[in-house]
Amino acid sequence: MQSVNGVVGDIGLIELLLILIALLNVATFTLYAVDKRRAKQGKRRIRENVLIFNTLALGGIGAAFGMYLLRHKTRKWKFRVSLAAGLIVLAIPLYIWLTP
């Protein structure tokens, strides 16, 4: 297995990718939370395309938590479809990386 030597020490490539995926999901959840807050305050919102892109860019878990914990964008069909697609997009590399 390849490893990356740097500030954090000797970390495997798969572990690094998992950390990046986790950070993407935290960022996606944060975008949904910020958009929900802005919606309640009547402020300028985050574009739907940004939310959908982040969902599809390996942020499906963060989007799922954002949609269902915050009850945000759950009625719009394009967000439900993007959530399903985002979870599939996320499941494929996780399956490949984590199966022996």
C-alpha cells in the first residue's frame, strides 16, 4: 500500500482519501445548514447547483444528514434524486477501497 509522508506522519493513501471524503461530507452538511439558516432569515441563499454538486462530489452522507436532520430540501425531487445518486457515487469508491 502506498503511503504519504508529511506533517501528519506516515499515513496510508486509503486513510487519506477517507479523511478527505469525511471533510467533504462535513462541508456539504455545513452548506445545507447555512442555506437553511439563510432561508429562515430571508437572506441570500446558496445556489441549488452548489448543493447538488457537493452532494454528487462524494458528499452524499453530509447531504443526507443535512436534508433529514435539518428538514431542508426534502420535498424537492431533484434533491432526492441527487441524494440517491450521491450516495451511489460515494459507495462505489468506498467499496473498491475497503474490500480486500
